[in-house]
Amino acid sequence: MNLNAPAFSTFSHEGLDLAYFDEGDPSGDPVLLIHGFASSALVNWVHPGWLKTLGDAGYRVIAMDNRGHGASDKPLDPEAYRPWVMADDSMALLDHLRIPEAHVFGYSMGARISVFSALAHPHRVRSLVLGGLGIGMTDGVGDWDPIADALLAPSLDDVSHARGRMFRAFADQTKSDREALAACIRGSRDLVTRADMGRIDAPTLIGVGTNDDIAGSAQELAALMPHAIALDIPGRDHMLAVGDRVFKKAVLDFYAELSARP
């Protein structure tokens, strides 16, 4: 685990102040990282070593705290967390940094946001890496209302739902605003149609842990897309796949192959 926190800055979009970092090689190909639900840029990308991995490989590494998370503003209206709304936040960050296009890499909820970004702004997304979300992107990942309930429960001891306990414990660990997260989980669950997945031309890598009981099949999602490949991350569940060495090597190889294309 890497605990060296980079310097964060803020920019404003739609009346919200959103925190971000811009690290790595400023002349390198930009990679925009979009974190998962109840996480943050630090928890999802710095601590598991992605900033170091991508920075050492010569990339410009950009990530922000999604609205409702980390050091960014935290609205309490579920409508503020629709995936296309958060996708616009991500593209606004590229605008703020004057970056015309980037590799976009999202994990879990961040993968959903990445797909909505690619659908709305295909010219801005050079490639996609979707981690922690397979066919659940189109078919759903189960009932998430108990997670909102778990976040708002008086304490973890009051939560019996297994997945609810997992996310409540994670939110407590990261000292998150649980009311904002409850609004987020209620507002951010819109699915992508299979037809829309088929419209995404960007080269795509989909990585899911073999023990992930949330994401759904990476292979099934990749089969819907014209230029996608699936990666099994051996022995990893939804929480542990993000920092896995197999995943990191696959992403670096994926980017290297794209760079080698004429």
C-alpha cells in the first residue's frame, strides 16, 4: 500500500467544488481515473499503487474525488448522482486541464461513469479500462436499497445484510459522509442498454476478480462491444481486485499496445 498522498487542487462544476490531483509525467499520455462508490481518489488509486504504477510508466495521471466522496462537495439529492451527471464532472475536469482526450479508467461505479462518458463524449475517450463491473453494467448487480439502509443505520451492529455490512464498514473506515453516500447509491444505479454498449468503439479492457460476486461476467460484457477484451483477476473479490498485480500488468500492456499502433 502506498500512503504518499499527492497534492490536491479543486475546480468548480455545476456549483460544486471538486477535488482532484494531476500527477505523473505532464508530457505523458493522460489517464483519467474514476473511483468507485464509497471510495476516493486516494483510497482507489493512490493507496493501491496505481498512481505510482502509471506515473512510473510515463503517464500523466489524473483523478478526482467524485461528488459525494473524499474532499469534494457532497449534495444530498439522489438526482445529483446520476451516472451521466458524474460523467459530465469527469469531462469538465478534462476541460479544466485543457486535455482534449484521455484514456479513461473506472472501477465499479467509476466504470459505469466511464461508460456514460464514452457514450456522451466518444471523441474525448481514447480507450476504456472497466474494473470491477462486467455484465452487471447492463443487467444490474442486485438490490442496493439495503446498502443505503445500512449506511444510514445507527451503527454497524444494526446491519445484518451482508453486502450492506461490507459497504457500511468500508464507509466507516474511510470516514465518509454516509448520508451523501446513501443519496449516491440511490441515484447512480442507471443501467446501460446492451445496444449502447455495442456503440462504444473505444478499445476496452474489462477486468473482474474471479471471486467478485457483484460485478457479473467480464466476458459477457466484452462480447457486446466491438473492441473489448476481458481479463479474469485470479482469486480476487470486488474489494481486492483493484490493486492486483495481474490487473496492473494487463493495463500497462493494454496501454503499451495502443501506443504501438500506427
